Amino acid sequence: MTSATPGGEAQYELRSKRVWVAGHRGMVGAALVRRLATEGCEIVTVDRSAVDLRRQEPTERWIAGTRPQAVFVAAARVGGILANASQPADFLYDNLAMETNIIHGAFKAGVEKLLFLGSSCIYPKHAPQPIPESALLTSVLEPTNEWYAVAKIAGLKLCQAYRRQHGADFISAMPTNLFGPGDNWDLETSHVVAALIRKAHEAKEKGAGELVIWGSGKPRREFLHVDDCADALVEIMKRYSAEEHINVGSGEDLEIGDLAQLIADVVGFKGRIANDPEKPDGTPRKLMSGDKLKAMGWKPRLGLRDGLANAYAAFLAEHTGATP
Ligand code: GFB
């Protein structure tokens, strides 16, 4: 196992390694595949139609047969605040099953290094801001996404347990709210950025006078473009080796109402922004401390406005087939 030196020199070489991106069709997995293309490694993937990662036997058989040396665990059932709150069984079961099968299968197959991805919703609803990694399990979770959070905490703990008991070099990273190419543009199940890009675009096209956002617009969130996230994750895979997970964020947050205005500007929607108070706000604030990642010398390349412009271009290409 590589030594625990966050912020230290390169420890794990990806060049010439066989690297499995689990969940390569998701937004983060696809960004990892794009980013890893420059690392000189062999990228391996498997489609859901060939192996259902929620099934232990086919998953372990595939891992044993493919023998990856490094694994990024980006396979997950994900969704926005409403999807999380309305499908608790799917979010808990699917995520527990996938992460258990992948992590245990990777251990049995002698994987050299594994990076498990979680989410900033693992932290307590009223965690101190910015949230340090040490805030984990210090008080109760946000109820709208506790099912997903419990599954992700279990995945993180599984990595710690294999590390402690077997010396496996398994680590975890907790990205903040992400957006970008490959996002889910469905209005019911998406996260806020994808939803507001679509709503602003459709309101502009129809010449509508208003764009309705869920909740009060007061909650604060931190956002990171998925390509910056993938870049950070590759850096972490190469240079981080410790039992504690590591936060991955931009270090800045804003109110959802201000995000909506920024998206309206980027998209060119000139109308009014209204609220739907029937919809949940979720956790009041979720800004993570990025001190550990900063100590490694990493910072995001894209500012929020540029990142949103890139995501709008992706929406036009992926959802409407148009170009900006
Ligand atoms: O991105 P989001 O769905 O997830 O919502 P969370 C963030 C905030 O944006 C909430 C508000 O306060 C929403 O009420 N919002 C405003 C909207 N308009 C909209 C809209 O049209 N669609 C959506 N989706 N939100 C998720 C968790 O929490 O974050 C997951 O449920 C995961 O488990 C993910 O951790 C990163 O930030 O509230």
C-alpha cells in the first residue's frame, strides 16, 4: 500500500496500467474516460447490458476475468432532490449493491488502487461551513437524501475497512454538486443546474415571461464542472493515499436564486424568476472545505460562468441537437 502522504509527491503511476472506470456512461464516468485519455493507461469499461453491477456473481466474474489494476467507482444511481426523496429504496439498494460488489470484487482480484466516489450529502444537515472531512457522522443527515447518503457513507466505510483489515489501497473522494456534459436533463429527476439550463432555454424559446425554480431560492450550494472534477479525481488517484476521504469542490457557493439569475444570463432568458414553495429546499447550505485538495496544489480551471456556458452548449448538443 502506498503511504499516507496527502500533498506529497506522485505515488501511484497510472501510465501503462489497466484502469476500470465503473459507470463510464454516467456524467462523471464519461468525464473520467475523457480525462484518462491523456494518462497513457488502458481504459476498460463494461456496459450495463453485459454486467449488471448490482449482481454479485457476474460483477466478480467480470472483475476477475478483466483484472484491472486501478478502479474508479463512478457507478451509482444518482438524481436531484426530488428523485432522492421519492425513490428511497432504489437509491439505497442500488448504491449499496453496486459499491459492495465492486469493492469486494476488486479486493478479491488484487486491484492495486481503488477510488470510490461519494457526494457532499454524506455530511450532517447542519454541518459547520465550510464542511471539513471530520464532520462526517457528527449529527443527523438531511432527510431528502439520507438514503443516498447512507449508501455513500457505507461505501466510504467499506474502503476504510478493507484498508484497515487487509492493507488495500482503497480511498474515497466526495465531490460537491456537479454539472456539465452528459448531465441528466430530465426536469423531474435532474439536479438543479441541468434543470435550470433546460427551463431557461425553453422559457427563452417560448418567449415566456417567467422561469419557476423549486423552493425558496435561499439554499446555498457549491458547484463544480465535471471536467474539473475528473481532473481532481485523477490527481487524487495518483497522489492521495489515506484512510480519511477527501472533499472535491470549487471552494465557493451561492444562493440558488443567484444561480438561476446567472443561468438566465448565460442562456439569454430575460424574464422574471419565480419560486415554487411547494417544492423542497433540502439542506440549507453545503459548502465543503477544500483545504486538503488545496494542499495538493489542485484548483479548478473553469469559473462558474464559463462552466455554465459549456454546460449550456452541451445541453444544446445533447438534448436539442442544436449548436449554441
Ligand atoms: O441539485 P438539487 O436537486 O440537489 O437541488 P441537492 C439543489 C437546490 O436547488 C435545492 C433547488 O434547494 C432545490 O430545491 N432547485 C431549484 C431545484 N429549482 C430546481 C429545479 O428545477 N430542479 C432541482 N433539482 N432543484 C442532491 C441530493 O441534493 O445533491 C443528492 O439529493 C446528491 O443526494 C446531490 O447529494 C449532489 O443539492 O439538494
